[in-house]
Amino acid sequence: MRTPAELRSALASPAPRLIKVRGVIDFRADCATYATDGYTLAGYLAAYDPAVWGRDTEPSGPLEDARAASARRQAEAIALNVGSDTTIVGDGKGAGITGANVRIHGASNVIVRNLTFRDTRDCFPQWDPTDGATGNWNSDYDAVSLNRATNVWVDHNTFTDQPSPDSAAPTYFGRPFQQHDGSLDMTNGTDLVTASYNLFTDHGKTMLIGSSNTSTTDPGKLRISVHHNVFRNVEERLPRVRFGQVHVYNNLYEPGPTFVYGWGVGVQSKLYVENNYVKLANGGAVEDLIYNWGGTAITEVGTLVDGRPVDVLDAFNAANPTAQLAGDAGWTPEFTRGLEATSRVKNLKAGAQQRERYHVAKGTDFDTVQAAIDAAPPGTTITIGKGVYREVIRVPATKPDLTLKGSTGTARDVVIDYDNANGTKKPDGTTYGTTGSATATIEADGFTARDLTFSNSFDRAAHPEITNTQAVAVKATGDRQYYDRVRFLGHQDTLYADTRAVGTKARQYYRGGEIVGDVDFIFGRATAVFDQVTIRALDRGGDRPSGSPAGYVTAASTRRDNPHGFLIMNSTILSDAPAGTYYLGRPWHPGGDPDAIASVVIRDTKLPAAVKTAPWTDMSGFSWRDARFAEFRNSGPGATAGPDRPQLTHDQAAQHTLRAYLGDWNPA
């Protein structure tokens, strides 16, 4: 199975079923496609802001009804119902299901194996001001949920929120905007389940066993084994148990900096925790490995913490004198085949098989670039086949050291293109804005692109109703980003070379390739070196008001405390605009920020006749003379001398080199 439709059809076929998943099947869609009855996040936030709504009651009224209706639409779109006598297995390396809610409800004899489950994201979390002391955002949809299920084996799978973990989510009303629920939850009388050799990573509420403290279906059920799993950079529920008789053994725990707790001891639970290895180097304390959720006892034996035998229950009881737990859960596991000494799981490997190489092209590993990005672990090289890929892509900060590479070695052969502009309307009626218009948003540190083209093909003439025509091909915000023989095509605001936030820095190196545009088409606050680049300055022609310049090459917004902004060196600027009509740059002060003091140096570069004799100009009331604009040793018909063309001395030029700008980073 390669598509959502094929997978749904297979699940609906007569039992018994053996379903093989090939590649990554992606169920996600833009959240706006599910929104209905007037729901918008902005409207919801305004209506239920505690300053307006208060904190004593849960949201109600039209916008809450609209949220619930929108959530139902999403649920219908992403739910996968698995019946009895079904095996779902990933066929080879890299197989997975993204954005779906796999439901094993009322079914028996089910196996789920060798699949990577990614980013089961709730577009419409509910705000509950009464949840805890400060309120919480609560989401729905587990990656895999077992409800009234029996005889189920979940083995050698990977569960992750990547590429959109809640740790990277915004905060509203002082609480994280949580969009992910459980990875693997087992409730409502589920029984006789084994979860083995799975990798749970980059997630919050990981594994819940048991429905509620008052359940009448769970007592006597929830007999579950959780063994040889790796829990990495997860926060809580590892697992949390109510009622269940659960054997948790030979697992490897590697908590991250946001770790909350491990084994949750709930009402009438019978947790037997045996021979688990815990590494606390990245966060967490020994006493936090247990949490009392209303239980009375836990058996905890054989735990090693960073290689040392530790009585975790003693540490918990010492730290929690009002929530004491006894040390006997009231049963001893009978089936212990495969139980190992704790030291043997110190370097346990678990999870679904992953590809060493990732290929994008019709009929290969991935049909879309974004699907490959989502699937790839940090450090992966993704090879993109010849063709035009009409999609918007994002490389999040959680995917460092990723490489996108065109397969032919020729940038023109491999094109990633879309055509949103600042003023283009989204499905919800709002507009994208300049940042949101980007065809590619590259947030990750250590990113490399090679031998491909990023394009924003927005057509001004075809959309006279749109007046905000900024249309970004790439917004780059990460540090140590390397663009080698890459083309950037657009008109206004083609390449947004920026940083993640005001006050942060990012080094970017653009070598070879081509940048095309007309207005401010290289802009932002990054420290960016453009080396051996062809910069094609288009003539706006009939698109420009009478008497206005043909265009502007740069609009830097370098921070005052950063001595290094844009360095254009050993390059060629070409233009078919009339002589003396083009500016090399103007100083951009975003939002009127007085600390954005543009820095642009153009050196050893050939300039066309289109460049004005006074090539720098003011912007939004800010004088170019207060910016840091300079040239050095340029050539060509546009490289004339004059009082309005600051030139560097040889000593000054020595401070504006590739090494001075990139520091200790050597992209070669």
C-alpha cells in the first residue's frame, strides 16, 4: 500500500488481512481544510482568553461548537479503523504512516510491525482553564489507540511527533499549545497486549494504560507486557497505569530536558517494573522516575541508573513523604522468557527499520520532498529526482544537518516551486504575509542544498487584485546553512536570509548558483556570504510606477551589534534594466526598529551599467548614510566612482572576507 486510499481499501477487505505498507503514507492536510462554522484560531483565542472568559468554566458557545465541529471533520479524515485478524507491516526500510489515528477498537488478533508513526497532530486542541492550576490545552488522536482490543502485538515500530514536536509549539494563555496526545494508548478493557522493541521519541504523553479512575471495564483486564522498548526524549507516561497488571521490563529510558515522570502508579494498578536501564545525563532525577497517581504499590527491581544499581522506589518515597508507595504490587510475572540482565539493554536498539538513503521522485521512496524531510532523521541526505515539485516545504529546527541534493548535478533540472504571495488568501480568508509566502522555509542548523532550484512563481500581472506582492522563494533562518550551486527565482523578496529571532545570529554561505528578482530580492538580518554567485536584477518595466527605479538588489536588516551582514564577493550582477536605474540596496528597519543597521559589502564583483552612480538609497524614512554600505575593487560599467559610493580601504577590506564572516565554520 502506498496511498491513503489504498490503505483504507485494504483495511476494509475481508479478514484475515496481511497489509504491507510501502514508503510513507501521509494523511495530513492543512488545518484550514477542516475548519468549519467560522472557526479560526485567532477568533478562538480572543473569545476564550482568560482575561475575557475567566478561569472557572470550560469554553462554550459558538466558537467552541465550531472548534468541536472542525475536530470531528479532522477525525473523519485521519481515522484508520483496524479490524480483527489483521497484520499491518512496513515493507522494507522507511515504511510509515504520518498524521493518522490508527484505531484498534473492538478487535482481536492484530499485529502492527516495522512502521514509523509520525506527527498525529490535532489541529483543534481545546482550551480548558479548569485543568490544573493554570489551565491546559488538551488534544485528541493517539498515533495508535487500543480500545476493547485483545491479543495485540505492537513490535519494532517508531513513534515520534517529528517534524512538529510540541516542544517547538507556541504558548497561548501561558500554556504550551499541545497538539499531540498519546503515542500508544490502551484503554476500555483492552487485554493481552505486548509492546516490544519500539522506539518512542520526541513526545509528551507517551503510553496510557487504563481509561479512568472510575472505569468498570478495566478491572481484571489490561494484562500487558512492555519490554525492550527505547523511550528517548519523552516527558511522561512511560507508562501510566490504572487497574492493569503490567510487566515493564528490559526497557531503555533516555529522558530529555523536559522530562516529567516515568512510571505512573494509578488507581488499583499492579505495575511490576523489572531490569530497566535509565540514562539521566540529559535531564530528570531518580525520584521522578515514579509518580503516584492514586495507587498504593509498585514492584521495582533491578533498575540501573547511569550504570549504578538504584532503589528508585526508596528515592521516590524519600522525596514524597505524603504520597508513599509500598514495594509489592501483589503479583509475580509467570512468563519471563527473554528477560535479560539490566546491563544488556544499556545500548538497546529498537524501532522500525530506517532508510540509509532517501530518494524523491514519482515511483521511488517518496513522491514529495516534504514527505522525505518528515521521514528523514537528522544528518540525512535526500536526493531529489529530475522534475518540478509543486509544494511548500519546511525543514524544521529539529532536523539539523539535513541535505537536499538534486540528482542530476544541474540546478535547472530539479525545481521546488509554489506561488503564494504576501497578499494571497488562505482558505480561512486571512493572507500569508511575507514570511508565510515562502516556498521553502529552512529553519535547521547545518542544512545543505545542492544542485537544485527554489522558485516562487507568483505572477503579479495575473493577480492585479493583490497589492502586497512580496513572494519569497526561500526563508533561511538557521546557522551554518550552505547553498551550493542553487538557484533562487522570484521577483520581490526572493531570498529572505534571516535568523530565527531578533537578537540571534545565523551564518549562511551561498556559493555559485543564481539569485533572480527585482525589489529587495536579497533581504534579512543573517550573516550571509554570496560567493561566485550570478545575481540577475530584473527590470520591473511596466510594473513600476513612473519615474521609480528599476529595482533594488538588497534590503539588509543587520542588527546593530553584528559587524557582519551581507558580503557579496567574486560575483556578477547582471541586468537588462536601463543604465543608471538600479539600486544596490537600501536599509530595512522591520517595524521601524532603530537597531536594524544594514550592513552590505560588495567586493570584487562585476556590476552592470544598470547600477546607479549613487547606488544606495533611503527606506521608510531611514537614511542610507546611517547604514553600513560599502564597495571594494568592483569592476564593470556600473562600478563608477563618486562621493555617494563608500569604498573600503585595503585594511578595512581585510575585515570583510569569507573567514571573517563565517568564523570557525568551514562549509567546504
